[in-house]
Amino acid sequence: MSPSARQADADPLLLPGDAALRAAAESWRRALAQERRMAANTVEAYERDLRQFLTHLDARSGTPTIPILIALKPRDLRTFMAARRADDISGRSLMRMLAGLRSFARHLERERHGSIAALGAVRQPKVERRLPRPLPVTAAVAMTLPETRPDATREPWVLARDAAVIALLYGSGLRISEALGLSARDAPVPGIDAVRVTGKGGKVRDVPVLPAVSAAVADYLALCPHPLDPEGPLFVGTKGGPLSPRIVQYAVAGLRGALGLPESATPHALRHSFATHLLARQGELRAIQELLGHASLSTTQLYTKVDAARLMSAFDAAHPRAGRLASTTNP
């Protein structure tokens, strides 16, 4: 391993490569966060993918430099992807890796360093688009109720806080990051029928707030022992700091056990449930797209497939001729 790779192992924020390459990577990272306003998690994932690729190059041919990247051949990238496949990396993760590398390559080109032509010759890995896995209505509603919390040793305000967050995920279709990004000033309390959230890419949208959701938020605010800064986060942890998404995930995991739900019952499944249940009640697809903050209608259209699959499953289970039809068509 070269000195640059050993430095990268010692400091995960330091990329393998010479000074010019590391400076270009840092300016790229700043551009992603400040100019393109990408989510922090996306910026971190892109930077991690670039680091892994540069570490791979470092091990094969020494310290990476910008000229070495410009001179890459398609086989160099395919070798890296094959190595990642061997590490059991999914096609979806490989697709994101390529997206990150191409983003960095575009940055180098904008900065007049040259073009990494090899990236244009590498095909995207095939990825099967998984259908969302929503919860039944009764299970989704049960997860929003404070009285279904399995841990009676936790403080009442913590149970109310978790119930309020989960109510926003299901009742308004928010992502965890969107719910936890709400400020105390913008708390959706009774009398407020919509809340403004900042989604992926810094896009702002208004989403409706049901009375049950605003009541859950009001219950949390009434019990919360910490003074909330109007400009600070609405949801706080036990010490008064910003609430971690991991805590919400733990709360949902506890509910899975208490309610006997499958592993697919995650915080994000509540957002899927919001969309699927709206569609089942004749919700208009374009309106659901706006509520979810999807950039593309094709993403929202996945929920039509979920609903169709659910209807066919119900047909097969309940229709008196379903079994007979299956037996006559599959001798």
C-alpha cells in the first residue's frame, strides 16, 4: 500500500492521490453541497465511492493523479466494478458509484483538467426496480399511536415524540430527513393544515397535515421537557439535541416486534403506505407525486403496480373462480 493509501486509512476524509487531485476532490465536494445543494448523505456517499475507486487505483498502479484519471481505459473501470461485485455489492450501489464518478469527472472537465472518456464507454449495471412494500392500513395506523409503544420504561414525552414523528411519516408521507428537518417555529400544530418541508436536492414543497398528525405533535410539545429554539429542530433527543434518524429506526424496530410486523416495516415503508393508501382511495397520481416530492412521475407510478399486485392477490384469494381458472390454464 502506498503512503497516500495509508494516509486515507488513517483519516477517512483524506483521499488517496496527489495534492492536485485532492484539491479538485475538495472543490467538487463543496460544489455538490453548496451549489447543487445535494443532501448531506448523498454527498457523503459520492465522496466514499470516489475514495474507494482511488484506493483501488492506488493499490494497482500507485498514487492516483488527475492525468492518470484522464488516461483511464474502460477496462480499468470494469475491473473496479468486478472487484466490487466480488465484494457482494448490489447493482444499485454500483449504479450510484458510477453516478458519483461521473459527477467528479464532469467537475474535472468544467475545471478544464480534461475529460475521462472511459466513463462514457462503461454501461450502467442492470438493476431490477423493487416495488415499494407498504403496510396494511390497520398496521400503519397502529404504529402512530403512543399506546402501542412496547417499552413502558421510556418517558412519556419520548413516546409522544416518537408517535409524532411516525405520524408525520405516514400521515404526510415525509421522509425521516424531512420530518427531522422541521424547525420548532414550523411545528404543524392544530390550526395548521399544511407544513413546508425541504426534500431531496433542497426542493421545498407544502404537504397537508391531518388533524390526527397535528394533535400528535401538540401532545409531544406539551410533554417535551426541553425548551425549543424556534429556529432549532422541532424533534429533539433526550439531552435536548437534534433527534437522530437512528432513534426513529429503533422505535420502529420495537414496534415491529410489538405488533408482529415483518422486517419490511421500516420508517420509509410508512411513506410508501401513505402513497399506496391514497392511490387505493382514488388519489390522483400527479397530486401524489407533488405530495411525495418526486422529481419524476415514473417514480410515483411504481405505486400503481403495487396497487395492481395487491388487487390481484386479493382476487386470487377471494374470487370463487380464481382457483378454477388457474387449474384450467395450468394443466
